Amino acid sequence: HEHHPLIFVLFGATGDLAKRKLFPALYSLHKERLLPERFAVVGVARGENTDEGFRSDVLSAVETYARFDVKDQQDWDAFKNRFYYYPLDVKSHEGYTGLKALLERLDHRYQIPGNRIFFLAMAPEFFGTIASNLKKTGFTSTQGWKRLIIEKPFGHDLLSAQQLNQQISEAFAEDEIYRIDHYLGKEMVQNIEVIRFANTLFESVWNNRYIDNIQITSSETVGVEERAAYYEKSGALRDMVQNHMLQMVMMMAMEPPSRLKTEAIRDEKVKVLRSLRRYTPEEVREHVVRGQYTAGRIKGQAVPGYREEPGVDPNSATETFVAAKLYIDNFRWAGVPFYIRTGKRMAQKSTEIVVQFKEMPINLYFNRERTLGPNLLVIRIHPVEGMHLMLNVKRPGTEGGIIPVAMDFCQNCAEGTPEAYERLLYDAMHGDSTFFTRWDEVSLAWKFVDAISAAWETSTSDLAHYTAGTWGPEEANQLLRKDGFHWWPVS
Ligand code: BG6
């Protein structure tokens, strides 16, 4: 890849995402020599600050969260001197002219031909205003290319997502819009494609003839943290299922793309969502479990229940846990349940996918339990990145018997791997939107989710409770038990 000169304009430069993820990711790219030579960052936020003040904020963020230490002063100076600060109230369109003039001065200083990335690390209610102010002030009609990166949530439901999309589409074309789903930047999520499409061994059995079910877990130990205002209205369904969980389903279920080209891959992913069975209210009650945590213990520490968290309604019916059984009604997957579960305040922080293969037609061998365990392919996304395959082998010795063994591959055991945002920022700088979500994906995902939230709105009697620090409500286990399966414990 050639390194394109560009200015990275970061709206929300004093926010949490900038500190925790974006500055550290930019610094890693710098350390890996993956940033363009002709490059500048302009941080935009409401408060007053100077360039130097902003640079020292960047330093403390990098020191706290980055993968690489800041050791060499000269190297750090070379990095930080590219950061500039511009105070702006994004709602009033006056300030934008000054910002535009700053970008033009920087174009000149770094010989940048007007290329821009606008990263909106802000609440989505500002996206429309910012996009239209950028357009009005002439930011979107410069010589170079322009790209818009936006964070989730992309709307609250299909309708609000459509309105949001409408607003940003007035200033940016679809191929200039990069919608982030940071799960798509995770190394092992990207690896799903390679594992599937570069191995005869897996691709030939990747269907309803050989696979019994697929389980996708993304569990967290944190609670709602300081985000009650957002989370109360969102809940786990909108916060995790609409985006991250469905993205993993798509990666597991998609057909091989005709070529490894952005639109070819996205086309195949969208087809999965088109085949995803959309539930009636009765089916929602049968196939979807929602839960909310009550007080419990996480790693020995007592933690409050969701309804006791600051900013949460004491009668809140917001779900902090979702488990669901999904069906993809196409030739490859007909009849294979995809079980997903995600929640806050669960027993362990882990993201993992288990593919459970069908049993042998006849069982010639027995272990102590007189059963033969199925082959499992376990794809580990977080915190361990890797995968293992569970196989049955002979127990050594004369008594015989069968034992399961794991063929194990660990990708990040020896050293750290890039953070999701490193890859995503790099791709956006190079105009590669493969691992960003396209509008039709977003809207189909909302259609699926909206059917569930609509059913939930009619009554909250099915809201189950689970103790913080556990694997969720008992109902989530029953969901699989009805089908003769169980959740494989997270490794
Ligand atoms: C975010 C959600 O999109 O993903 C958070 O808004 C959640 O609620 C986070 O904690 C989980 O991401 P990760 O990478 O830690 O699994």
C-alpha cells in the first residue's frame, strides 16, 4: 500500500474513545511506520485548548493505553508535532470557516492535496449537523478525497438509522462513509474468513450436513459503568446484537466471495442477513431470552444489581443480557441453530465461537461416560486470540478408552497483536472499507432487531434475572436444552 498524504480531523478529541483507542492506535501505526509521511491530526472539541496542551493530553493517553512505550524523545516529538487543536461548537456553523482555514494551512505545510478523514467520535445526534455544516462550509468540495468515519450506535432502530443515513448522505457518498464496527477490526474475526476459505478441511464440512450448531458468546464482566443514560435506552440487544454479534454470525455463515474484494465480501455478508429468519412475537418468546443482572460478585468483589446502578431507573426493564437462537434459511444452513449470547456482569470477559460438528453415524468407542464427545472447532477472539480443534484419540495404554485432545493454536500468547482500531484506521486511510459496515447491512440488522424489540415492548414478563458474576439466567440454558444441546463452557 502506498501511504496517502492526509489530514485526520477528529471530532470529539477530548472524549473517551479518542483517549482510550484512537490516540494509542495512531501511535502504534506511527511506531510500525504505517502512517503517511505527509500527515497531520486536527483535534476538534468544544473546550479551549492550545496545540501544546492538546499534545500533552495525547501523551498521557498514549502512556496509559498504548501498546508501545514512549521512550525516545525525538521520535515522540516527531509524532506529537503533527497534532493540532481547534475549539469548535459543532452546532454553530460559524466556527467551521476557521477550521477550514487551519486545514488549508496544514495542507500547505505538509504538502497534502486536500485529502481528509473526518472521524466523528461523538454522540450520533451530532452526526447530521456536522455533516451538513461540513458541506455548507465547502469541506466536501475540496480537491482531494474525503472520508467520513462514524462510530456506533448507528441509530436506535431502523427508522432513526434511515434518518441518520439520509443526513450524512447529503454530504458524503456511500463509498465515502466508513461505519465502524470495531469487532470487524479484531484479528481473529478477520481470521474467520481465512480459516474458512483457505482450508479444504473446514470448508468442505462447513454446512448443515456436518455441523450440529454454532455458538457465539461475547461476555463481559463490567457493568453499565458511567453509561446509564445511553444504555438504559439501548440495552444489550441494540448495544451488542444489532452490530457485533450479527457481524460474527455473518462471518461464520457467508458464502465464499467471488473475489477478495470489498463489495464482493459485503455482498455475501448481506445475503446472510437476508436469509436470517425474522421472528414473530411468539417466536421471539420462544427463541430469544433477555436478562438483567442483580447484585452479585465479580472476582470476589461485591457488585450492585443493574437497577441499583447510578442513573438507572429502579424499575428498569432494560436487558443487560441476551441469548437467542437464530436460523439462516438457506441451502447451507437450513436446520442449523446459531446460538448467540452476550451480557454485562457475567462470569468472565470472553469472546468465543464454537462450531459443534455432528456425531459419527455409529459410535464404536466409549469413554468413561460411554459417549463420544463431538468434534469442536473453537475460535477464540478475546482475550486469547487463537483456535483449537477438539478431537477424539485413544487413551494410551491397554485399557483403551477415548479421550478428547485439543489441537491448539495461540496467536497472541507470545506477543501482543494489533488493536482493532489500528487496522481500521489504517484501512480507512487507504480507502479500504471491507471491514466497515455497508448501509444495507445496517438496515437489515435493524429489521431483525426491531422485530425483537417490538415484541418485548408489549410485555416485560419474560425479563429474567441473573446474579452478577454468573453465565446469565437459567432460561439461556433451557434455550439449548430444548434442542438437546448445551453451551460449551468458555475456554
Ligand atoms: C461496545 C459496546 O460496542 O462494545 C460496549 O457499546 C461493550 O457496551 C463493547 O462493552 C465490548 O467490546 P469489546 O471489544 O471489549 O468486546
